[in-house]
Amino acid sequence: SGFGSANIAAVRGLEGQFLNVAGTAFTKKTELIFAHTNYLKGSDININSFGFSQKVGASGVLALGFMSMNFGDIEVTTTEMPEGGLGKYPISFMNVALSYAKGFTDHIYGGMCMRAINQAIPDAKAGGVALDAGIQYVAGKQNNVKFGITLKNVGPTMQFRGDGLSI
């Protein structure tokens, strides 16, 4: 999270599904990743992610990724009781991604990723889809010149719906 997507030209393997999906084309055989992050220690924000990529054919790679965020229990407050005491409620955020990447030559790699997104609080939720695409170009005598372009989260605007938005 500290890089701010600064590695889009050189990311390799399954990690590329988030930064630049073209990087997943560098999966040699099979990759499996699981990560748990306690984000901002003390805030009760936890991020769990799982990913799987598999080389298919001579130069293609198919990948599946799942990410879920848990924001801990949040105190229910009202205008009459701003300190809470009415219980707690959960927030959920999930993201499922399916991607395909391919090496077109020894120097040009590209990929596309389709994401399904779901966010929810009690009595309100939003769902949507997004498309990511990326290209990586590798050149130089020792493949040390790298150039990357990525397009992320292209899709319709997500909008929350539900009774939780009535006030």
C-alpha cells in the first residue's frame, strides 16, 4: 500500500492483478497467494486477500483474486445518543477479480481484468463491475528498460441503495 502503484512497469506474477494486470503474464506455472493485513494498527481494519494464477497455453495466464475488508464493529449512534450504546454494526467490502494476461512477443505483454465489487452496511448496499487493462513493454540488452500503462476501475458508477439512506 505504500508504493501507490509506482511499480506498474515491473510488477511480475500474481501481484500484477492489482497493479498492472499485464504483469500476471509472467506467471511461469502456478501461483497461489494468501495475505492478511492489519491495516492502521488499532483501527480494527483487516484486509484478507487470496489469489490464484495458472499458465494456460504457451503464453496465456488466467488468474482469480478475492479481497475482503473488515472494518471491525462500529458503534451505532443517533442524533439523540451520539455516544452510542445501541449496539454495533458491521461493514463489508468485497472484490472478486478474474483476469487473463498474455505475452504477445518477448517484449510486449497485455492483460484484462473484470472485477465484481460489493459494499454493504446495514440497510444499504452497492454492487458493481469494473474493468482493468494493462500493457507492459520490456526492452534493452538485459531487459532493464521497462514501460507500463494501466487503466483501472472503468465501469458504471456505483450507487448505494436501501433504507439506511433515508435520514
